[in-house]
Amino acid sequence: MNLEKNSPVVCLGGGHGLAATLSAVRKITSDITAIVTVADNGGSSGRLRQEFPIFPPGDLRMALAALCADDPWGRSWADILQYRFTSNGPLNGHAVGNLLLAALWDRDVDPVQGLDRVAELLKVVGRVLPMASVPLDIEASFMDAEQIQHVRGQVEVATAKGKLESLHLVPENPKALPAALKAIDEARWITVGPGSWFSSVLPHFLVQEQLRALEKTSAQKIIILNLDSHPEAQADEFAGYTPIEHLEMLRDYAPGMNIDHVLVDQYELGDSQRLQLLVESFGGQLHISDLRNSPGSLHHDVEKLFSLLSHIMGQSLVG
């Protein structure tokens, strides 16, 4: 099978994990829709949300930068969008792209039009959309030392300790964007992850309209697991959990969704036989490869990810 240059691919996630996936997928196809989590309450995004009733712009900005045109114009504007101010004043830590999106949203109100305008500026390959029609918060409950801890906020959820008991969006069951649902319906491939499992991956399955679309679509689903299963990993969220636990949690929140392919780093296997059986129970195929950008790193290497994804999708190098 050959994947045509315009074969539609939808990528779900948020943060640096989604940016890595987008950077790899854009080498395979030009028809990309990034659907991005919109619950961040930390850093520059959190400060802007406190002042304006807007989507957190940070993850959306990173997705736009990952899909910028591969020419001097696109790359230079992507660098500008990613630039962060350093000062002793209120601009300290703000990314230029966050402020640009906030300005467009504050003036024009419609968030998708604002994203599309920045995409035009960067000559973006594909499109970037929020996963819901309204900004969200995340609430979760964790069992830690036989006590239940309730937390609210993406940062708080990502740094909470203990076993996840429940995960909710606020407002509950938000509307998905029609454009996102259409992209899922028309997709040939859908990637999920990598990224913060509680705050960037699982929330996609809490938007019920989007979950139903993912269950109905004929697109093949590719799950890209994280690089943080070792207990010594210095990750804030979900460190020390195995790929099996990642997938079991995904099944809990999306029990009716088929999974066709699961990508796991060769150093993250754990109980490989049990993992193989679990992936097969989803109807999927397990792919084991060296995916990290350096020994001990918690970040995926874009070229390695591209190589494996293009092999799965039946695509040789597209120049």
C-alpha cells in the first residue's frame, strides 16, 4: 500500500509529544489535522486564561510551529512564535505566539479563525484545531496512601501522586468542533500521543462527540506510547507506569475504540509477552523500535518516529 501525499491524517494530543508526532507525520502527508487539548492552566497559558476568557494558547502554538512551512519564511515565523520574553516584568515567560493568539481571539472572538490566520502567516501544512468548542479544566481523583486526593487543573493533575481513580472535564461533556469531527470521519490514519497521559491524551476521550467519531471512523488508529515507564524517569506524570498500564487506562476511557497499531520504545517493554497479548486483544499490532532521541531521554526522535510511521503507513521517504 502506498500512502498518497494528500492522504488525510489526524493527530490527537498536546504539548511536546504532539509536536514531535506532527513533525514526523508532515514528512509523510500534507493533509494533517492536529486536534489539541485545551485545558492547560500553567505558565504563560494559565496567566493569559486568568486575564482573558480564551483557550490556553500554548499547545496550539506548538502545533502550529511544528507544521510551519519548511522554508525561510515559515521557519523564521515559527521561531518568532516560540520566542519567550525574559524580563523582570509581567511579560516574563510569555511566548510571542501565545500573545498573538490571545490578541486575535480577544479582537475577533472566533478561536478557529484566529488559529487559521496564524496558520496562514506560517504557511502551515495542514490545520490546527482545539479538541472542544470551549476552554476546559481537568478534574481528577487519585488514591494515595489509602486516601483520596481531589485535584483540579492540568498542572495539578499532571503532578499529583497516587493511582488515578477518575478523570473529568469541566464543563463536563463539552461540544466538539464540527471541523474536528469531519476530519476524524474522513481520516485514513489517526495518531494518539505521545504526551502527558492524564492531561493531554485521555481528555480526548472525555469529549463524547469526539469519542463517538473515533469509534465510528474507518481510519486506522496508531497509539504512540510514552518514554517514561522506568521508575527513575524524571517525569512529573505517570513515571514508573508500564506500557500495559497506559493501554489498560486507554481501554477504560475508550472501550469501544479499536486500536490497529501500538508503538513502544524497545527499552519500555516490561512484560513483553503480556503486552503483546494486550495489543492483540485490541485487534492491533505491536511495533517495537528505538524511538528516543538519545539514551535516557524522555523525548521521541522525530526521524525515528517518521521512519516507523512511514513504514506502518506504507510510505517510503517523501521529499
